[in-house]
Amino acid sequence: MTDVRRRVSLCCVATSPLLADLRAALGDDAVLTDPDLLRMHERDEADLCASATPLVVVRPRTTEEVSAVVRAAARHGAPLVPQGARTGLAGAANSVADAVVLSTVAMDRILEIDPVSRIAVVQPGVVNATLAGAVRREGLYYPPDPGSWESSTIGGNVSTNAGGMCCVKYGVTTEYVLGLEVVLASGEVLRTGRRTAKGVAGYDLTRLFVGSEGTLGVVTEVTVALRPAPEESLTLVAVFDSTAEAGAAVAQIAAKGLAPSLLELLDRTHLRAIEAYRPMGLRTDAQALLLAAVDTGSRAADDLARIAEVCEAAGADEVYAASDAVEAAALLQARRMAHPAMERFAAEAYPGGNGGLIIDDVAVPRGSLAALLDGVARVAAECGVPIGVVGHAGDGNMHPNIVVDRADPASLERGRRAFDEIMRLGLELGGTCTGEHGVGLLKRDWLAREIGPVGVRVHQAIKAALDPEGLFNPGKVL
Amino acid sequence: MTDVRRRVSLCCVATSPLLADLRAALGDDAVLTDPDLLRMHERDEADLCASATPLVVVRPRTTEEVSAVVRAAARHGAPLVPQGARTGLAGAANSVADAVVLSTVAMDRILEIDPVSRIAVVQPGVVNATLAGAVRREGLYYPPDPGSWESSTIGGNVSTNAGGMCCVKYGVTTEYVLGLEVVLASGEVLRTGRRTAKGVAGYDLTRLFVGSEGTLGVVTEVTVALRPAPEESLTLVAVFDSTAEAGAAVAQIAAKGLAPSLLELLDRTHLRAIEAYRPMGLRTDAQALLLAAVDTGSRAADDLARIAEVCEAAGADEVYAASDAVEAAALLQARRMAHPAMERFAAEAYPGGNGGLIIDDVAVPRGSLAALLDGVARVAAECGVPIGVVGHAGDGNMHPNIVVDRADPASLERGRRAFDEIMRLGLELGGTCTGEHGVGLLKRDWLAREIGPVGVRVHQAIKAALDPEGLFNPGKVL
């Protein structure tokens, strides 16, 4: 940061009544106008989404300060964009021009962990891994584990209704959100939900805000339900010569009433990308690999054997159990590396490191998983783009990752076409355009197709009821 | 039904343009104006709630017919009250004057059961027990099991977000609702949610409608998630000399990370009422009885032993396991008889069978259960009314049942005061005014206290956004 920049920044401050109001309410240190910082807060991790440098980034520390920011933005007619760790994959956290970006990172306190009532109360800026670790030390378990769990915040997880690998058995973020504190467009503070295991007092406003991607209010406190710590898990790998066989195995695992705590699929593209990124001894000649785990205690060995049988019957080329917890952890680590490994693979696929990924996210009913995998392969061939597939097979939630050359408009165009074809296929199979990444900017058109004109009008009516001036995160979702 | 009545009814039909429109849309057999039938559809099972005879009861068979009914009611400015089996306990299904009561009982088809994707699609009039039985025959499990499960409908369960005994392990209705078809106030048909295990496309409208008690639209189709069939369960009884000890045992069971599939509490009043209603050999000298079950397969015996240890450590007078499935079923049956047994007990407690029950429903964080039980005993003493307590102890969700003499205004007044004191106590303990029965007419004031003026305004804004003319179930919830 140079002196010149500092002077420019101070100069802006002096001339903007909005910035003056924000500084008066929050103090200078929580109101950031350094150009480097502003650029850093321009966008999340989604490709292909528009963004703009914000006017200012604020880091309130309390609900009262959030309320003051909202009132100031409303007074001056400035759009307000809430941000957590900006790890989102749909552009929902991208700034728009002249926006006040409200970062929740300074609201990072765990306020309470109650082992008897099995709840925790946290501020939105608490990192997922921090909460998961803190409750684990109390013998408890906060399941939602998005790929970004080591950096993403609970507030961001709530706003996107984040998923992860545990969901096949333990469900997504919304299953764990009991109550919220939210600052509304009026600056008023709304408390939703409860601290109790059950409750039906009034409309389920909690779940209306979960997954609303910052378009209805700013979440300032989250009460989550916790589970007892799960038992240790056993892990299995099944290697297939075709993705269709792997898909059929997943359907049979469900049909037989088995309940794995993890059921992930990696295709050959991802296996090769991971081996290139960090050699782990994965079978790169396989077309698909299923990674399954069970955490059913004394029954786990039996359940694992039944999953192995199903995989063999579905045509698996090789099935083996992890010999110990160290090997199981290494396999899980390999799965977790899929995203950075594919990023590297894509970058190196084109000259000058110009390769990029269009990360898709589609979910179909479990019974249609094999059809989805077949269809994605067909789309890749028809559109002439490499597509790797990885994801939460047990939930029917896959991430087709489309490799494009960012420097080549024709390649980008082919990638976008493949993206649209996959969305169309997902809906045709009775699925949804987003299983866990959200709508943001990336999938507004596909959301509209999925929910239809009546659904769009109901969304608009609710948005208008809660945010009549369109203050919060304009242009997202709808 | 006399000829005179029939003539009166036909006469009304001839003179009401609304009835003429309804008959034109649905045919004569689905438009009921017989005075006996109208009176039968006046109210649900809640006491102390206002009701009025409807103008007409309609029984549409299709979504299109529901839409026609909604449009006709809107056109003629008649309030529309949706009804399922009228087993509700908060007056949410009570008719208002001149209402069109829309009964969903003729929409009673199970449209689909898919064992691989683990979903079922049903019309709203399907009875809970019918669905539960149908999926059980496919080796699957639909958990929500409200006390009324043998007669209440899925549509009613969705509208009230019904609970039950399974919730302590398996959650309430909303956890199982993946998607809905809803007829809106405009008569348009909205589809919410999805058929997939995961999905984050847009606002969670599904869960906005679940628990909205018919105030936002008429549910015409429900897509539910199913689970694999649970393993057989083992059952245990723990007898306590004080309710506080039983409450402490519940807290310790939670604190030790045990996950019973059932954890119910009956107090002495209920034990005696059940023994009087149908002798089962229950210990009527006990102050409280805990009924616990575990369905953790090969681990179940160990888990049951640990629950037994916790109960003994908390001071249980006697702990014993059911010797077989027959005894376990009998114990469950005893618990299920609590409601009719207390109705009988209350009726006989006052001359002329004039005794009645005010059935309350309060939930507190599990750690506060003992305090709630103590407090209810104090309220009973202070208000001078008998109060029996029964409920879902593992969820902190109790039903204090207040015994009153309906013929004695002073007794009714004392009962109402006790009801209010229990609500106040529940909120003071960090709880909610309704754990599973809903708001309806019975708890509108307490809902307003619980959610505060900001919460009320948000509720009103959402109601106005979806039902601007106040067509659906006027006067309920808000």
C-alpha cells in the first residue's frame, strides 16, 4: 500500500457522506477503502460471473453495527452485498458497482456450546472448521462439511445452505439451523426459530433465510443443532471400468437400505488430475472410483461388506477396504483434493496456463444417477470439451467440471453450451439445477426455468415483502 | 337427515351464486350443504377456540378442482378454510362464518413410491398410517408419527408440521417434505422443492408452506423423503419417585451422546388415567415413568444398558427392559392411550361428565426439562387446578394437560390462567409456545409474544405477499 493510494482513499472518504456515516458508526478501522482491499472483495470463486469493485468494505463487530451499516446504505441508496469468506461457487457474494460490501469476518465468536441441549450459538464469521473442532472437543458433531470447510464461514454456509460429503447420511446445513438473528432492510433485528429440538411457532422464517444468498437480510447470529459424535468409520474403495456401473452400484446401495456416511464418485479425469497434483497411487486406468464409508459402530464391518458385495455385483473391477484409519484419511484427502487438482489440470490443459474450469453442480434422484453420468459423457462428446465428473454420488449430486481455454472465445462458447446442456439434462431427469452451490449469478436463468413463472412471481413477492427497495445483494438469485 | 333439511339445503343452493359456481366446477356430489355435515366440519379437536358453521363443505378430487374452488371463493369474497381429518389441537382447522371449507379427504391417492430414490408422492388426503404402511411394505420408513397418525392426513401433517414420538431420533414432518404442489390465492398452481436428496434452487418455499396452517395456500400434492426401514427396537421402562429425577435422567441421556429412538415421559396423573382407562399393570405409585427405545441394531442392547445406568444414577426406583416385542408394543400402546385416557379422566373428574382438558404443548431446551416439570407442578398448585404432564421428554416437548370443569366459569378461568403461566414459563426457560401442535387460534397471543413485534410484521408481510386479500384461513396464526 503506497502513500499515494492512502491519500486517494482518504480523499474519497472525505467526499462521501455514506463513508462518513459508516466511519461515524463503526470507527475508521472497520471501514476499508484501500483499493487493493476493495479489489480483493470484488468476487467469490465462481467463474463466468459479473462483478464490480465495491465502494467500501465494512467489517462490523456487533449486530448493532450491522444494523447501522444497513441503515446507512439504505439512507444513501447504496446496494449492500454481504460476504463471508468468498469461497462460494455461484457468484452470490460478488460485489456490484458502488456497493457497500459487508464482511462478517470480524464477527467470529462462538458464543455458546451446550452439550445437554446439543446446540451451539455462533456469530456468522466463525469458520466452519473452527466450530466443528470446538464442538468435537465437547464430544459433539457439527456435520455440514462443504469442500471449503477449512475457510468458509457459518454465515456463508447458512446463506448458501452448504452441503458436503456428510450429507448422504447427515443432511445439509439447513437441517442444523434452529434459529437466526437477522438484520432486515429496515435495520430492525429479527429473531427467528428457537433453541429447542422441536418448534412450530409461526412460519418457518429460519429456513426462508437459509439459502437465500444474502438477498433478504444479513445473518448476525446462528443457533445450530449438534449431534452426538459419530463412531469411527470404515472406508472402502470400488474401482469400475464404466461410470454407468458405478452409478448402478449407488442405486443398489440405496435400494438395499444401506446408509453409508460417505458415498463419493471420482471419474478418470479427476483420478488423473489428483495423481498429477499429488501422487497417491490411485488407479488412473479406472473409469470411475467410488469411495464409501460407514460409521455404524459394531455393525460397520457388516455394512461395509454388504456395500462391497453390491459393488462387485454391479461389475466393480476391484473392491478393497482401507486397512486402517491412516489409509482411510488419505483416501478422503485425495477426494478433498479433487477441486484444486482439477483447477491445476485445467490451467495446464491450455497454453499460457489459460485453461479454466466451469464448475457445475446438478442433482438428480438417486435412481437417475447412471443416466446423468451417461448424459454428461454424451454432452462432452457433442460439445467437444473435456468434462470431468466428481461428487456426492449417494445424494445424486454431481459436479461436472468443464475444462475451457479462457483465452479462446470458441472454447468458452463450447463450455457454456455444455453447461447449459447439463442443466437441461438434469431437469429432464427430474433433478434440480443446483444441489448445493446455489444460484447466485451463475444460474438465475436456470432457476427461472426450474421453478417456472409462478415460482418466479412468488420469489419476487417475498423479496419485495422483505426488501422492498432491493437493498440486499441486488441481481442475485432472481 | 330429514326431508325438511334437504329442502332447506337445496333452497340455499339455489340462491347462492357461490354455491352455483362450486357445483358447476365440482359437480353436486362434491359440494355439501347438509346441515349435519356442515356442523361436523365446524371444528378440530381443540378446546377453547372459536368456530362457526361453514356455508359449504367441498371435497375436490384434483388440483384443478381445488384451483376452481379457490377462484370461486376469491371471486365471491368468501373465506376459504382447508381441512384434513380435523384432528388438530390448536383450532387451525376451525371454520369461520360463511366459509368455504375445503376438505382434502377425497384426494387420497398414493401416486408413487420409489425405493431407489427413497421418495413417495402423495395427495394431501392420504392418511398418515396408510402411507406409513404402504412404504413399510416396500422395506421403507416414513417416520413422522403424530398421536393422530391412524386418522390424520399427510396434508394436515404438512400444514401443522406434525411431530410425534419418533422425532427424538428422526425429526418432524418438515424434515421429510422435499416438495409441494400448492394452489395459491390467485388459483395458480405453484410447485416448490424437488425430488432430489439435495437442492438449493431458490428460496425454501417448501418449508415456508410446511407449518403455515393453511394460511398461505392449499397443499394439493406432497413429495416426501423416506428412510430405510429401522432395525427392531429394544424398549426400557424407568420408574421415578420424582419428575425432577426423570427430567435429570433425560438430560444425562442426551449429555452422554445416546440417541434413543423414543424417549417419552408419563407422570402419575397419566399413569393413573391409563390404568383406569385400560389396566396395563403400570406403576401408579410412581411420580414419573420414562419409556425409552433404541433401534441401533447389534449395538441396541449396549445402548439400552447405558440408558438404564443413567436412569439408575439419576435415582430411578425401578428400571426394567421389555422382555419381548409384545411387551414393548403394549408399553407403546399404553403411551398412545394417554390422550383418550386423560380425556376420560377429565370428563369424570367433575359432575355430569363436564370435565374437560386444556391440552397444552410447550418445548424447552432439553437441559431445562427438569425446570419445566418443576414449574408446571408449581403452576398447578398456585392456580388450584390438576395438571397432568405427558410428552416427548427427549425433545424437551411436553404436554401439560389441565383439567377443568367446563360448567364452572371459575374453574375455566383457573385453567386459562394455568395455561398462560405455563406458556410464560416455557418462554422464560428459552423455549417455544408450541413444540408440535401449532398456533391456530389457541396461541396467537403467545406467538406474538414469542416472536416480538418485528417477527409479527415479517409474518404479516409474507401473508400479504402470498394472500393479499386474506382469503385463506382468516384469523389463524396471526
